[in-house]
Amino acid sequence: MAASLMLFAEIVVIQEPAKAGEQFVSSIAAALKGAEYRGTVKAVTLPEKDARALWLTYKDTAQFTAALEQVITATPPIDLYPEVPRTADLIFQVRNLLTRHLFLEIHVRRCSSPFGS
């Protein structure tokens, strides 16, 4: 399925309410990532339950299209390939947290001595 979508620069998935809608979007995103899709992917939530209900609200091609375009434009893309921190960067961050914690602990112990300085 994902192979047939590789030609498109942008893919918009309509996410219906509830858990099933979330699972559908997750499965599409995973398939596109697995196929190494490089275009833009958006999961839009419509002001109505689905596209049919949106059409029934407007019953006019121009109004329906405008409402759909507005939702698509306002929706941020899904990041299929989020940046993964390097191990060295993570170690540096942990070291900084530990150093700060140890410094604070030592400082608190010195300041809370019942005998004063």
C-alpha cells in the first residue's frame, strides 16, 4: 500500500475520533516510514465526524473544499523521522544533572547543619 503513495509530495490522512482513528494514523505513519517516504504527512481532524459529514454540512463544492483546505493548512506535519539524540549528548546531559544534584545535596547538607558553620 505505501509503495503506491510514494509518488505524492503530501499525504493527508483524515483521523476520525476515538482510539481507532489514532491507531489508523499510527499504522499509516509506520507504513510510510517503513517505505522511507520523504514527503509531508498530515493527520487532520475535521470539524465533523468524517468527510461525508463535512460535505453534508456544506453541500457546496467551494465551501466544502475551503473548509477542508483550512483544516489541512492549520495542521502541522507528522515527523516520521524525529531526531534521535546521540549517546554522547545523553551522557553529557546525565552528567550535568548528576553534578547539579550532587552540588545541591552537598550545599543543602552544609547549610542545614544544626551547629552552624
